[in-house]
Amino acid sequence: MKLRRRALPLLALSAFAAPAQADTIDLSLACDTTLAPAMRKVAAAYNIRTGVHVFVFPTGPGLILPQLQRDIQNDIVVTQTSILDQAAQDGIVARPVSAQWRNPIVIGGLRAAAAIDGVFAATDPSPAADFDGPELLQRLSVRPTRVLGAVDTDEVAFLLTTGAAQAGLLHSTDLNADGRLELIQRVPAEVQAPLRYAASVTRLARRPNPEGFVAFLAGREAAALLAEAGLEPAS
């Protein structure tokens, strides 16, 4: 089961590499792995309103910019503003829309009262992760008896739901995506600032009106869905 989950990025790459059909109204969207449940919720609502299918392809945050630089075909990208700023400077995407969101980092587990000094899951510093878990634990002065390294926060959630760890560092979106997980405590913003995200159309967009979905993301209906998923509006 685990191997199949790890194979998803390769499937996403093959989907992006397929040539776009000029007459399709389907759109492809690449996003950070932790944003996938939120983007799928908004995509479902957009489909009801417009009939357009937006296919969401989760990608490790460290791979978003290399994929864009290699001209892997997609219409929309939703990722960290720092990545989008660099992509815009390289002429790969348009400037992000005004709507931006924050994704607080939290400590979660199967129980809100779970101890954080036992077995703890945290992301290793790698291109698939967007924060250094062990380094953040040090700044939080959390000293578990054992730290289980994970590729990304998706794997942290897996370690928690299988009982391999009692607590772990997650994004708010990871916590909200799985009803079995509960909040133990939020990580203060002064210790680790929440990552900021935005959306943009890529220079390789070939399908009709990807700007329509980006605009929908900035609207009131999407804002409510994104809030349910754990994202906060960023001023």
C-alpha cells in the first residue's frame, strides 16, 4: 500500500507529459502535496458550477519549480509564494493573484491528549518536505524518546494513523484532511511562520480559461472550502 502511495508523483509526471487537446475543457493543476485535499474540494465545487474538470496532481514542494523549468505541461500551479515569485522572475508563470493563504504548522495525533515526548514523527530535511522537522523540534524544546523521520507531512500522517507514532508535525491541511487526527497544539508563528501559498497560470497552459479557476480560488465560495481544509487567508 505504501509503495503505491509513493508512486503517485510518477503518475502525475506522465499525466503532465501527455499532449493537451485543444478542444478539452479539462484543466491540470499541480500543487504542494499538503494542498491536494483542499484543491480537490475547490475543484469539485468548480465542476458543479462550470462543468470543467480540474485534475489535481500533488507534487513535493521541492519539485514544483524544477518541473516548471523543464516545461512539464500543466495549466495551473498552486504552491508557496516564494516558489511562485521565482517562477515569475523566470517567466514561467504569471504573477500570483491577490488571494493568498497560510497553512499553520501543528502537532497532531490520534488523540488530542497524546503525549509529545514519546515516539514522534517529523519530516527530514529533503526536497519533498517544506520544513526541517528535527530542527523545529529543537526550537520547540520538544524532546521525544524517539523521532521517526518522514519524507513529507503526508507520511507523518500515515505514521500517526497507523499507530507508529503518537504525535507528529503536520500542516493544518494534513490534520483537517483526515478525520482520525486531532490537534494536540499549534506551533506558534514566532517559532515557525506558516507557509504562504498562491495560485498562478503557467506559460504552458493550453486549455481554455485556466484563469477562470484561479479567479474562483480567490472568491467567497472557495474561501469557505479552503478554510474548512485548514487554510487561513493571508493579508
